[in-house]
Amino acid sequence: MAATVRVEPIALMPTPAGCAVFLGDGKKVIVFYIDIAIGSAINVVLAGQTPPRPLSHDLFVHALEGFGAKVSRAVIVAVEDEVYYARLILEAENEIMERKIVELDARPSDCLALCVRTGAPVLVVADLWESLEDMSPLLEEMRKKGQGPGGE
């Protein structure tokens, strides 16, 4: 596997068209934009709340657990025309099969929603990370304008 950089969600902020997701490694921050519903699904977990009924991402995690599988990690692998691409890595091991690793094409937003629920790491391919612009100034500007709380 290529070298990677581990990132954490720094902030999710509402925008006129959805939600801005800021991910960072402590030195640099990147941003991508997602649907407001997935932003809410991520925010619920980051805020330490439990929805009264399982959301779609909760259901997926429960189904994985039922089959002896878990989310191992998510890796953001590419950006094309401002669209981010990721791979979701699942590991399964149960009484009827040996250990199996499955890699799925996935949206980074869905990967993040699953990773915050399971504690699995979110990674970015190092070469890609280095090529992306640091968006820390945009994050600070949005915080100053009050477009959303930091870290929520």
C-alpha cells in the first residue's frame, strides 16, 4: 500500500449547498463538500449523540458486525475536478470463513460517517496529501464569519 497520512475531522460547517468537511493532520487542513444529510449523520456522532433510531450508516455497521466484519480504515485516493474518491477497507473473520479483506469504492463522506462510528482511521495517500492546498485560511475565515461552529 502507498504511504498515507492520517487525518481527523476538524470541522463540519453548513454551506448554502450542503456541508463543508475539513480534515487535518495537525499541520494542514483540506476541505471537500458533502450533502447536508451526511454531514448531519457525521455531526451526530462527533457531538456524542445517539439518534433514537439507527441511521443508514449505523445500520451498515450493525450489518457488518452481524457477519463478523468491521471497518478497518478509509483511504482517500484521488481528486478529479474537485471530486474526491476513497476506498473503504473492510475486514471479516467468522466461524465459516478465514480472514478476508474487502476493498470497496466509496464516497469520502460515507467513509467518514462509518469511521467516526467505528473509530477506524481515515487516511489520505501521501502524494495526494502533499499536492492538496492547505485550506486552514478558509476554515478560519468561515469561523470568523460564524458560518458554523468549529469541530462540530
